[in-house]
Amino acid sequence: MIDAIRGLAIALMILDHSIAALEESGYVSSFLEYSRLTITRFSMPLFMLASGLIWATHGLKIYRWAQVLAWAVFLNVATRILWPDFNYPEILLVWAALAVAWKLIVRFPITIMIIGYTQITFWSVPWSGYQPGELAIFLSAGVLAARAPWEKIWNPRKTQRAIKALALLGRYPLSIYGIHLIVLALIVAALNGQLPNF
């Protein structure tokens, strides 16, 4: 189930970033803008929800945190060079910073949600990327979702095919995320004539 959530998040995120790349390259459409401001906005919450579910059920392994941090550093440097108008800092860096406190998020999800809301409302960080409080709220929601009696609420047999297809995408979220973002950044840089000379 977690892989299916991540798979849906990846599909929405690729769509969102592709639309952003089109807009950055000068292709503007009210349909694209509307799509980006509605359906694709669910990608970040779904990713954080999945992370919260994983943290609550399996914990966070240090090697996984190191993988995400390495990708985060690489992607933040690459997007600053190739796609300067992309969100900065990129979301993986914010996730890696919050992951340092994953045990607190798992233990006190409601308190973390309150702190997250307070941060967004009163202590906004001056950058174009997601606010830490936004991610903290959805990570905590994932922790709470892990505690829900899902077997009484939802029957996965009715949606088996869709879940399998999304789960396939969700098995390699970090690789898919990193690769697609670099490809889009290269496309944007090439279309804007800003490819660096190496």
C-alpha cells in the first residue's frame, strides 16, 4: 500500500514538474496553470504521508537518510545551476533536515502538527521551497494514518490493478525523483540557452 501511495505521488510530481518546465520554457496555458494549482498539489502531501507511515511502522534507517541527503545535495546544486527558478531549497533537503527528528515526529505527531502550523503562520523561512512546517504536518499525518484500522475502512481487492501499477512506480521513489528532476532541469536549461560549459 505504501508503494502505491508513493507511486501516485511520483506520477503527480512528474506531471507537476513537467508542467513547470513547460511554463519555464515559455509555454503558458490556463489549463496547465490550473492543473498545476489543483491536482498536482497532492504530490508533496502524499510523499510525506508515505514517509510518516514508514517511520511509524519501520522507523528510519540511517543509510536511507544518507541516500536522501546525498540526492538532496546533488539536486539542489544541479537545479541551482540548470534551473535557477526551481523551488529552492528542493524538497528532499527539507525532508532530510526534518528526518533528524523522526523519532519525535513518530512519538508526538499532534504536537509536531501544531508546531508545523505555527512555523508556517508565524515563523516563515524566506525561501521559495516548501516550509518545514508543511512537511512536518503531513509527516505527522502519515504517523497518525499508520495507527488507523485500515482493514475496517478500506478493501484493497476492489482496486488491485491500480494499486499494483502505482506500487511499481513507488518501489524506486528516490531514483525516479532524482532522475526526472535532472532530465527536466537539463531540458529547461537547453531550451533557455543556459546549459553550462563544462
